Amino acid sequence: YRYNFADLISVLIEKNKPDSARRLLNLVMEKFPDNRVYFENGMYSYAEACYKLKEFEKGNQIIKTLVYNLKHNISNYGGDNAMTDDQKKIYIEYLRQLAKVYKQDDLVKQLEFY
């Protein structure tokens, strides 16, 4: 369900409704935290939404959690759907580039070591 809301949050941001987007983002994060439904690939759009809403620490935390889950093969679908090491490196690079666009320099430096 979390992924369905990502599109709506993006539309709200595009339609210049940041307060509505922020409320929905916070509600989704409250109802579907990582300890209930692990953060996986689709959370990229949530990190990006946080950055667009100037919620930088929240976006950084999403990325850090994503990287942790990748490194430890934590998945909602079990080990059968685990990414290869090369896929993980590529995805972490996407996350690093996202952080770089939004000038999250400390996080960018941390992600260089993965």
C-alpha cells in the first residue's frame, strides 16, 4: 500500500500542495514504518518527496535505512528476491545521486564507501 501513496504524494507536490503532501507522507510513514514493512526500492520516491518538501533529515533517514536493509538482505519477500551485489551498488549509487542533487553532502560522503 505504501507504494500507491507515493504517486499521490508526487502529484500533491507537483500541484503545489506541500502541506497535503507532507501530511500524507507523515501518515504513511507512521502507518508503514520500516519495522512493520521493510523499506525497499520503492522508498526512493519517498526520500525524494522528503527532499522536495525540505524534510532533509527525514529523507536522509529513509536512505540510510534503505542502505542498511540492502546491506543486510532485509526484504519483505524473503531471501529469494535479494539483489545481487552489483544491483545493490547501482541502487546505492542512485540514492547517492539523489542526495547529491539535494546537497546532502555528509550523506553523499557516507554512501561513497558502499
